[in-house]
Amino acid sequence: MYRGFKDMPVWQHAMAVAEQVYSATEHLPKKEDYGLTSQIRRSALSISAIIAEAYGRKHLLDKVNFYYHARGSLTETQSHLEYSKRVGYLKSEEADSLDDRLSQLYQEINKIVLALKEMHSD
């Protein structure tokens, strides 16, 4: 189906979101470098990393579990974005735009999980 994880649209979407999160957090206060900035970037980047790891797994249920972990990192990122918006670190429009992209990505991951579960039940 795909030659590698980099060919997967869901991985490409996750990587694009991680890049956008990186750019959005460039101007967070210096005091947050080892706190929120580091956490939000790490959780955003881990979405694509976990998707790549799922790609490399052989067993379907193992893959499903990794996609669930990717969803966990995704919702963690959404929580960090919401906090950043509430304390005034990010503009509402920017945080909301990222949240929308993450919600779309969540749906993409759900579709993959459903497809994998259907394959497993056959």
C-alpha cells in the first residue's frame, strides 16, 4: 500500500501539525523553554513519531495500540494549546486553527483504527 510511513497522508498531516506547533511556540516566553514550550513541542512531534512506529509494527492489534497512543499525544497537545490560549501565550485564532487541524487528524486516526479492527475481525 505505502512504500514507507512517509508516504502515509496521516503521517504527513501529523508532521505538518508538529511544524506548525513549533512555529506557533517560537514566541512563548523564555521562562517556558524547559516547561510548556518543550512539552507542547514534544507531544506534537510524538504524534507523527508514534504513527511511524505503528507503521513498522507487524501485528494489527499492536498497530491499533500505537494509533491509540498517537491519539493520546494528540489530545495532550490540544490541552497544551488550550492552556497557552487561556494564559495569553497564543492568540485565540492561532490556537483554534491548530486545534481544528488536530481534530481533523484525530478523525483520520480513528478511520485507520476502525479499518485495522475490521481487518482483524475478518
